[in-house]
Amino acid sequence: AGSQGHFELNVYKPLLAYSMLQSVRLMTDVSRSFTEHCVIGIRADEKRIDELMQRSLMLVTALAPKIGYDNAAKVAKTAHANGTTLKEEALRLGFVTADEFDKLVQPAEMTQPG
């Protein structure tokens, strides 16, 4: 019934097409402006990224299989409270050596898909 125009919606098709084309033009303009004014010239601050990654408390999940959940939670809580890194606290608390920590906590591998 609707395809034959019984609901008299067919009269709106030109308006729908016009609105759709106008929206596409608007999105095109937004994309160009965003690229020109925001994206071009962006550079990653690799030093800051590395610093934030080293301070990420989420990395503690890699320690849990070795030192246990409760000890891993203790490392994370202590690091957060003291404003230190997980590595500093795991070493200070004596749960792992520096070499063990470096082997267990490898952010690049932890963030890869699969």
C-alpha cells in the first residue's frame, strides 16, 4: 500500500532527497575543515606517551599471574598512593626483580590485537 502512494508520502521524496544532499555537503565541509584546522600538523609527543604508559596502573594485570591478584592490587594501590610507577613499587615491595618486571610487563605486546 505504501509503495503505491496510498499514504501520500511520495510527495516528500524530493524534500527527503534535498535534505540528504544538504547533509552530505555539510559533512563534506566539516571533514575538510577538521582536516585542515585540526589534523594536519599533529605530532605525537612520544616522550609524554612513554611517560604516561609507564605510569599506567592497568599494566599491573601482567603481574597478577606471577605474584597473585592480591599482591598485584597492593602494587597498584601503593603506586597510586605514592605517585610512583608500578615497577618502582613492585621492586620496593620485593615481589619481582627488575628483569622479571621487564619480561612480564611489555606494553607494546599487551596492546596488540589478538
